[in-house]
Amino acid sequence: MKVMIRRTGAGLSAYVPKKDLEEPIVKLENEDVWGGVVTLKNGWRFILPDLPRDTRLPITVEARKISDQD
């Protein structure tokens, strides 16, 4: 699933165009974001691809949704 990751004044945010949904990222598995699981405020969890630590934001990546709490 395509996910756009960007930095906001409140931290990192994820936008899912297919669902027209933007949520703050509330939990990171890896400090540098890439190659780990992120959890959105709504409970959705995505595995992000391995990218270099200095990858510039905003960026759209192909992420795999692994669960949600709907």
C-alpha cells in the first residue's frame, strides 16, 4: 500500500492516499523510521521499507499493512 511519510510540527505523520487518511505516527520500532514497524494513532501498523537513514521527507513508499484495531 502506498504511504506518504512526512514531518509535521507535531512529529511524523503518515498519509494513505487509497483511504484518504492522514494520521500521526505514535510508535516507531526503529529510531530512524526505515526498515521497521510504525503504528499510527488509529492503530494501523505498517512495515516500512529499508531506506538510508538520511532519506529526505516527505516521501511516498510502498509499505505493508500488518494490522489495525478497527
